[in-house]
Amino acid sequence: MSAYQALTPELILDAVESASGLRCDGRLQALNSYENRVYQLWLDDGGPADAMPVVAKFYRPQRWSSAAIQEEQDFATELAARELPVVAPLAFNGRTLHEYGGFQFALTPRRGGRTPELDDPETLQWMGRFIARIHAVGQVKPFDHRPTLDIESFAYEPVQFVLDGDFVPDDLYDTYASVAEDVVERIERRWEAAGAARQIRLHGDCHAGNVLWTDDGPHFVDLDDARTCALLRRIVAELRDELADLRERLLRKTRGHRVDQARGGRCTELADHLLGGEVASEAAAVEVLDEPADDGVRERGLLRRAGELENDERGVLRADLDGRRCSIDARRLRC
């Protein structure tokens, strides 16, 4: 029996109206979503003059706890409150998470857009700046109820699940097992090389399909996979040759990351994990400071080695900007 068998058009309309007090005109359109069910609903013309269609996301039953879903929504709301282009849930009667007919759901404003052009260096730099700010906000406090992106859940467990199940043809089983083992070993080496790292909140599924691009820049959507992950501080380049093209894309993105962090008084060496394939994850890391800094930024002395930051017991970075001494508390965001 499908988890969504009871999610009929009538239930969807009733759920939205009961939670929001808005009146729907009966039209709804299913939108792309893998785990959840997402619909755009049009409102009755008799409603507010500026009423726009809303988007309702019905969460897959039993996938997340209510506390985990609320953390996702609170993170999105926090990012939007700091003027980041994240589509946050709408609040009705002080609540963003609603329940009706056995389904939990949220309502968001409709935001249009197109797929970002990831071959455009300016687009990558623009996105890099926003991702930097998302990571900065993610450091303010931890998740309490959401999972962690780690080797166990993104490598060991999925590989073993496939090997134990009847998924791989017999004539390919040994080859698959060998390749999967090699991938996991590479991840282990790179993870160990990264060393101890601070855990921060991340979008968790920040691919092109979850970015809506407009002439004003990106909108980040769908934080359903938001989770905790390490903010890596060491460069790992074992696969640099075979990932040359991919690394170039990352460098373009991290340039934007570096510049925006410098503007906010924060300097970090960031390496994002690239999760490849549906079975095991292949990580690729790029150190922000690996590339020469912008001359203006370098002259102001804003970029320092991560080791220097880690030695600061108070977690405070002091930067000399245009002759002024600025004290930036690493536990607070200033952008």
C-alpha cells in the first residue's frame, strides 16, 4: 500500500484551507519531488488582493520525526530572516508544521525560476557566496534531531544494503563489490586526512534541482535533507588529476565563498562533500585558501590559516579592515 494512497485532491485542499484559513479555488498542480508530495495550489479570487499561489509539501509518513521536520523548517526560517534567498515555510497561527488526515505538511510561497547555468563562472561565484553564508549561519547552533552526513550512512550502509540484496546481476557482483570497496577506501583516506572538524548545519541536498535561478539570483529550496556535516579544514587532493574538471568548478564556487566570508569578517577553509552515485559517496574537497586571494582582501590581512583560528580559544577572529580593529564573535553571524 502506498504511503500516499490516502492523499487525495480533496484531502489536500481541505488540509491547506484548515491550516491557513485561505480559500483555494480547486486548482492544484503536482510538482517534482522524490520523497515527498508537493503541490501548487491557486487561491480563490475572493481572498487578499496580493494572494499568490502557495506550495504545499506533504512529508512522507514516518520518514522524519516531528522534531526533525520542525528543525528543518526553523533552519529555513532562520536563513530567510538573515536575508538569504531561501524559501521558508509560511507561519499560520504561529505554526509552520501542520497535520491533517494523518499527514504532516508545510506551506510556502511560490517562487519561480529556472535551473542555474553551472557552466557560467559568474553563476558559480554567486552561488558560492550564498552557500558561504548558509554555512556561516549553520555554525551558529547545532541540530538536535537531524542526522549526520558521515561515512556510515553514506557509504558503509548503502553499499552493504546493495550487496546483501538481489540488486546486482551475478556476473557483475564481484566487479561491483570491488569498485564499491575501492570507493569507500578512498573516502576513508580523505576523511582521515581532513582530521577533526567542526560540525555545522547544512542544506544537505544542494544540487541544481533545488536551486531556482532568476535574474535577481538564486532561490534555494527543499531543505528536507538538511543535516549535520563536518566543515573540513584541510585540502585533500588524492584524485586531483581525474577530478580536474570538477575541481575547477569547485574553485570557481569557493572563490565566491572566500570573498563573502572575508566581507563578513570570517575566514574558513571549506571543503564540501560531493555525493556521487546512488550507492556510495565520493568526496572531493577544495581548500578555500588554496587559490591566491584577491589583492584587496590580501592587503587587508583578512585571510588567515585555519590553524591560527583554531588556536584562538575564544573563537574570535580579529581583523584589521581599513585601519579599524574589528572583533567578530565566531558564534554570531555578521554579513
